[in-house]
Amino acid sequence: MTEILCVTHKYPPSIGGMEKQSFELIAGLSSHYRTHVIAYQNSGNKTIWFALLRAKIEAMLRRHPGIRLIHLNDGSMGAACLWLQKRTPIPVVVTYHGLDITFPLDIYQHYIVPRLGKYAGAICVSEFTRSQCLRRGFDGMRTFTVRNGVDIEMGDIPSDDSIEETLRSRYGINVCGKHIIIATGRPVKRKGFSWFLKHVMPLLNEDTLLLMTGPMKDKASFLEKNIPVLPAAHHLQLLLGIASDTGEVNELLKVTKNAYHLGSVPYDDLLQLLSLADLFVMPNVQVDGDEEGFGLVALEASIRGTYVLASGIEGITDAVIDGENGSLLPSGDAQAWAKKIKELLNDKTKLAVLSEKGKRFTHANYSWNNMVNGYKEVFDKLIGSVS
């Protein structure tokens, strides 16, 4: 069996979309290859793990001289392993998720990114991300798109009506007789949460509730408050992963009717909230250098049978296919968003048909198995090119 090496710093037990993607990819690849893994598993200092990474990879290659391909899980890993380009003739493939190729720091764009383009192959999670790689000089013959997958088994978990009582008892929200819209994610500017609260919610009927979930602080830290006045504030916010929309979202929640932020909710509750909702919204706005690479949360909503409305920009258009598992709307057009929401909520029979159609489409096109097969096709091509 052909041997490969997968190197990742996003892996369980850490929780997140990239961690899940990395785990499922490696698990799936193990059915096709003898797969060796070097992974940061949230044990010990991550900086030290990176410092020792070269030694670990070199030791692995010595122990297993039959390794025919190396996969690195994202662009930051690619940047950390540039030494591999001179160290080994084994083809190295890097997956790019979006920000790891568009990060708008001059030294990164002018010094690191051109060197990333010299790896044997690049796998992009969306056509948008691939276009960003090609704009930066990547070889089109060695730059591929393999869309992310979603855990389709999420769709098999039964809906539980007790979530309504949970909302009432834990959060003081009565959803009886209401239309429910849900949005989830970290409040960064590109997600468009503050835009939706400010411009769309006032246009909706009073029987329409917006429930938001995801990590969000009640108050900004000293660093978060003061970064906006520093030089290159936007770059620092991206680099440090600061939730740049937190302050505005908190202020708008105080004055916006029928909008609630639940914070981070348990996974089981999130699944039930997605099923409870009539619509899932992903109202992204354009922020230079912080584009959306894909849109996994939209797939998670769809597989739970919830129809998705999303901005038709960037990598979202690879996750939400207009008319199939959702509708793509013009980013920043509040009237268009409000009109579509009202149209769908006023015809629940039609909405149920669209939601079921979307669930079937997502199930058929975005399984982990589909994703793994896409990677295998690329890997086999690159392995064959050096045989």
C-alpha cells in the first residue's frame, strides 16, 4: 500500500471546523494509503511543537523511507515547512482555506506566498480560494479545488421539541408562534452580523426572531479595545483572531427587537436549534484581506434540514449552490434580504419543500467520502508524476 505522511496542527481533541475536517480527511485517506500522521493534539505548548516539527518530520521520513507524498493541512503549516522544498524530492501538497492565502500583510504576500506556490501541489477548499492562489502566481496545472465535506450523519439525529423549553427556561426566550432565523459563528466583521442587525432586522415583521450562537464576550478586553487605534490594526486583528464585530453586535443587541445572542451552546443544542429554525442566514460582507474561504456552517444547517440564505460572495458560493441547498443574495442589500426572508416565511409549505431538497443535495454532494475521493485523485496524480 502506498505510504503518505499527513502533518496537521488542527486536530482533535481541539474542537473546530478545521480540526474536524483534518480528522475526517486523515481517517478517510487511511482506507486508501498507509497513512502516517504528525499532529498537534492540544498537548503541550504549540509554539514548542512547531519548533520541534522539522525534527519530527525528518525522523518520520527516516523511519519510513517508502513515504511517497506529504500533505500539510493549511498555509501556515506550508509556511512553517518551506525547508521541505530543498530537503526532499517527495511531492508536498498544501491545503488552503482562504485567509491563509489572502492574509494582507505585505511581508507575507511578497515573501512567503510566492514560495508557497513552489510546492508540488495546492488543494483549495473553494474555487474562490483557488482563484486567489492563481492570482498570486500558482501553477494552474498543480492547483486544484476539493470542496470541504460535512458530517452527513448530523442529519440523522432526530429533532427534539424540548429545545423550545430549553430556550424558555435557560434564555428566557419564548419562540411559540414565532418565525425563527438563526446565525452562528464568531463575530468578525466579514460575517456581517452587525450589518444584519442594523439593516435587515428592522425591516422584518415583529413575529420574526433572530437567534445568534457562537463565542462572544460581553465586554471587549483591553487589547481588543485599543487595537483599532494602532497602526495596521486590521492586520493585527486578523493575526490574533480578534472578534472585530463584538462591540457593535453587543450595542445593537441592546436596541434591536427580537434579536438574541445565546453565546456558545452545547453541540446537541446547536443541532436542535438548527432544526428548529425556519431559516439559516450567512450575511457576509466584503472585508479586504479577510474573505470567507468556504462556508461550512451553511452545510451544517442544510444537513439539519434548514434552508440557507447567504451572501453570494467569495468561497460561500462553493458551499451554497443557488436554488439547490439555499439562495444566494447580494451582499449588503438589506431590501433584497428582507424581501426574500418575508417571501419564504410567508409560505411555509414551499419553504419545507426547499429545505428538504437542500438537505438531499448537501447529503449527496458534500459527504466526507466525496472530499476524501477528491484528495485521493489529486494525490494519485502527483504521486504518479514522480514515479
